[in-house]
Amino acid sequence: MNKRYRSFSEFYPFYLSQHQDRTCRILHYIGSSLVVLTFIYILFSQQWGMLLLLPVIGYGFAWIGHYIFEKNRPATFEYPLYSFMADWVMLFRALTNRN
């Protein structure tokens, strides 16, 4: 990953190229969905300490997908903001059947 991306729209095709394995994508979807559900639970239960679990849940599933199935290094390490945004775009596009 030596290229520097100047915009999210420039970065997103690269991000998708790093998520070609179906199982890797599914693990991303599971992690992101669990983050949303856990966050809703935290809001209602007011268990604020559980906020610390959100990155573990989200990145845990994603990184398993990368290291075991995709066999690449997550883009998060070099592009944390763009990768975070791309996770949600990819999930939204999957939920709206626009892969």
C-alpha cells in the first residue's frame, strides 16, 4: 500500500479489491451489524463501559476475515478513516443489494 489516496472515491475501489473473498465480506457485515446492535443496547442499558467493546467487535470480525480468508493486511492500518467509512458503505450497499 504505497499509493496515497487523496479522496474517499479514489480509495473505495482499492478497498473493494481488498475484500474479494465472500467470507471476508460476510465477517465484515456481521461485525458491523453487531456494532450497531451493541451500540443500541448500550444506549438503552446505559452500560457505557461496553463502548470499549465496539472496536473489538467490529475490527475483530473484519481482521479475522482478512488474515484467514482474504490473506491480506487490513487497509485500516494505513487508512483508518477511509476504511471505517468504507466498511459502512460496503454494508449499506450489501443491504440495498448494490454490491
